[in-house]
Amino acid sequence: MAKYIKIIAFSFLIALIGSYWIVCDVSNNTVNIPSDIKLIIDKSKNKNEFYKVIQHYKNDSLKLAATYFLIRNMDDKYSILPSNKATIYKTALENIPLLKEENNWDPTKKSTLGILMDSLSNIEPVGYKKVYDMNVITAEFLIENIDLSFEVWENPPISKYYDFNIFCEYVLPYRFANEPLSNWRKNAYIKFKPILLDTSHITKDIAIQVIKKSHINYNIGMAKYPYPLTFEEIDLIKWGTCEHLSQYQTLAFRSIGIPSTTDFIPVWANRSLGHEWCVFLNNDHCFEDIGIAHSGKNDLLYKFSKIYRKAFFHHCTPSDSIFSDNYKKINYLLYQDVTDKYGRTSDLTFNNLDTNSTYALCTFNNRQWIPVSYGKKKNGNICFHNMGQGKSYKDYQLSYTNEGKGVIYIIAKLNNNGMEFIEVPFILYEEGRMKKLKPDCNQRQAVILNRKYPEYEHFYEYKKNMLGATIEIANDSLFKDKKTIYRFTGRVPSGSRIIIDLPAFSSQYIRYKNAENISINLSGIHLFYNKKKLKSKLYSPSVSIEYLNNLSDDDILTYCTINSPQNYIDIDMGEKTFINQIEITCRTDDNEINHNQIYELYYFDQAWISLGVQKAKHCFLLYEQVPSNALFLLKNKTKGVEQRIFTIENGEQIWW
């Protein structure tokens, strides 16, 4: 036993001496380590690993410079890992490829992946832990990452078409965000290297080939997966959100030497959530954006106030913008601002603010004000640069009925207690002028409200498609003796639910039929006699019975779409039945005013102030004594989550 103890002690001594000489050799003689690098390393629990890397590259000045770049920007990098190593979420990932799933962008459509994640959350609570790279990263990992990065940079067809600074920023980094560390670079290189063999120029066609070869598709259900994914995990499951897909593309490009990162919108300016997509450096030395579809097209469908570009390093520091420590956690404000590359912007200057305080410019995300830009001091003023006006340079942007032409902002003073609103909101119009929304309580008005959220153009089109539709009855299921009893004419309906009162008639077969070559988009079909709902069976040659059942499930958010020359739905009553009322509900977002539901209207004056609660008696609400020139928000207290700020202009709701 004593013999083994001596052997172990001797081995430990040899290891200790070896470590000592690595540290001393590098830090004192062979390499003149910059003082800032030494300070960073000294804070690490893993310092000898860094000295090994420095020692390894002591005779290669360029790779040594790359090492210093990584170390300088590593101290705030970390992985977010499950606190439970044996988490069932990781086990579930391995089984996702076995699921029958499809592309799903629609939050109202059931996602198998989303259902799976919901079921897991009921079994195991989500728990996180941060593991900082400085304390766990190994010399072997860093050396392999650096060597592979240089290998693709120095060889055809890349052959250094970009400089060392670009290389460090957009090829060299060993991680994307807060995913677990992995050997993604080697794995991605093996998969995507063949794409480069037949080309001498880096173009969008190359980027599209990477997308096609990845076979990764969007599914909104993956937004419920609680932990960051590695490149290998995304490659395994083949599904992800826009963040997962842009991460995968970025790492794929970097693995074959194409400089790449992601641009992102932290929060849309006229709705909730945000967006993220990949950009790459082409042979013209311009960053080009690319979407996740096989076409590579990248539409920005909503308004944006700010677009930032992710980087391994920070483009500004707390001293550049007047930070308070409490808000450094909003780290996207440290990234490079590229808003003006995607749309028209304005620089906004305010001369009535205390320059000793910290300010942020915020937009509304349907629930609260979110900081999107920090103010900078300039000549005694507070300035916000490059603020989006709401108009994109892209070809296509979703619009909606009564759309405001601009973006609404508010200045927030930041302190340890959160945000304090000391100014009123203002509109930054698309042409650059500003208008303050200061409520005028001396000039009050009566307003009629029809919705709590804007009606996007596709929902309007669904209602428009009903014009020209007919309701027919027949004595046989083939409708040989059909008779038209109702035709949809006139203006586009204002609401999605249309109630048709008819003289009582008796029939077994009823048909709803759209005009020729016009698609059907409905969420409900119900028949009544003297206000009693009647039972029936639905049939269409174009879709399944299960899909048609969405029209009779009393869930207004489920729907049936028919894009077919046979654009009709037959209703079989089982036998001749008396009918005197038909209710047709167009596909809807359920944001109209619903009968018997509770609503509350607010206006903003440094905080949201209630104008009262009402129970809807009709398909609209009437509020009297409402301040003019104010910003409003209408909430449904009964159900629903979507709500959006609006102003009142000429008696109509204008949405922002």
C-alpha cells in the first residue's frame, strides 16, 4: 500500500512541476503576455489550460493573436446547462427524429413538438446552471478550434479573401451563444466541405446549398424547448426556431471558412416577439442576409425599431453608452447596430433630459415597454441614433387595416428600481417627423372600439373571399336539384361571425360554396332552428372529415382551409330538418369584441390609466369621455393574450 502511495505522490509532483514550468516559462520568459490577457487568465480556475495554448503558439504570431482575441472576449461567455444532468429533455431530443412532424409557423396550429415539450414540463421542472468557459475550457479544445479555423482560411477557395479582423470576428469564435461547448467545427466541416469543391466565389448560391444540405426546418413547437442546443443536436432533430436555424447556418458557414453571424430584431416594433436570421460575407466584402427557406429569401414581415448584429466581442462598452449596472443584462444593446442597412432611420436628440442619468428608448411588445436603444451624451443632450421609422427596404412587409405609418417610442429613465417614464410616448413617422402623444383631458371624445388587436391583411382577405359565396339546398347528396337560398354580396363583413336569418325551410342537404377559384377559410358552420343548434355532418371532397370537424368544435381559433376547384362544404342533417338560421364564421384571430366578455380600456400618461371596465353587449364597445391625443390599450379580461396599442384618429382605431 505504501508503494502505491509513493507512486501517486511522485506522479502528482511531476504534474505539479510540469504545470509550474508551463506557467513560468510562458509568463516570464518565452512569451510577453499582454497585461490585460494575464489579468483575465488569473481570474480563471483553469489558468494552466490557457498558458498551454499560449505556449503552443509562441512561435506563430498570427495564431497567438487569435488566441489573445478569444481570451479577451471570453470572460463573459458561458454555457446554459440543465441543472439535472439526466434531464428527460435530453432524452426526448434523441427521439424527436422518430416523430411525424411538419413545418409549422402558425402558433394556432397544434405542433407535435410543442405538445411533447408541454408534457415534459409537467413531469420535470426546468432548472438551469451557468458554466463559464474560463473555468472549463481546455487547451486541446481551443487549439483544435484555432487550427481548423486557420486551415479553412488559408486554403482555396477561401484563400484569405477577407482580413484577419474579419476572420477573428466571424470565423474563429468557438461558440454561437450560450449552447454547450461541442466539436461542432469538425463535424460541420465534414458535412459541408463538398459544397466548396466546385466554386471559386462565395455567393448566395453557395449559402443556399448549405441550407438545402442541412435539411433543417422550422417548427414553432421548438420554442418550448428550454435549453440551448448544440450544432449536433439541431442536426440530429432537424427542427428548430429561427434562432436555432440561424445558429446552425452560421456555424455551418464558419466551419468552411465563410465569415458569418446573425442579425436580429430583439422585439418587433408593432407586435410581440422578435426575429433572427443569418448573414454571411460574400466576395464583394458585403454582408448578405439569407433566410431559412430554400430560396434564401429573407422577408422582414413586421416593423422594426432596432436590428443588431451578434458578435463574439462587444462593439461598445458601458462607458460608450451611459449604462447602469442593472441594465447590462440587456446585452443585445452592446452589439453592432445595423438598423440602417434594412430600413429608413432617424437620429433623435433630446435637450431636456438630465445627462447624469441613464436613458433607454423603448417600444411596446403587446405587454410592456422594452428597451431597444441606450441614449448617449452629446453636447449636453441625450441622443438615440439609427432609430427605425417602420419602413423596410425589403420587398414585402405585412400590413393591416388602419395601420399607423411609423413607430411609437417612449423614453425611459433607468434606475435600480426599474424604468421610470418621465416623457409621453411619441410617434416617429416614416418620413422622420415626430408627434408627442400627450393626453388632452380637456378635449374628451366618445369612441367606438371594434377590436383589441389589428386585423392583418390575410384575415381581411378571408372575409373578402366570402363575397359571391352561396348557400344552396337540395333533396339529394349530389345536389342535382339544388336551389340557392342565400348569396353573400355587398361590402366585406366587419366581423368574422355572420348570422343569416332566413324564412324557415326544410332540407337534408345544405352546401356552402365559394365563388369560382376562391379559397375557403372558415372556422365555423352552425345551423339553428328557433335558436336551437342542430346536429349535422360535414363533407368536402377536398379535405378530410377530421379537418372539417374544426368547423363544428366550437373553437373559433381552429379552422378549415380549402384551396381546390371543388371549393364547397356539404352539410348533411341526416334527414329533412327545419332550419331558419345559419351562422358562418370566417377564419379569425378572435380579437374582435365578443358578446358578454369583459374589457378594460387604458390610456398612457407616465403609466397605464384605466378608463373603465365594460361587459360587451354588442360586437363593439362605446366609451365616452375619452382623452384626445392619447395612446390607448384595450384588454380582454375574459380570455385571450393579444392586445395592441392604438390611437384614435377621425373616430377610428389606428394601430401601432
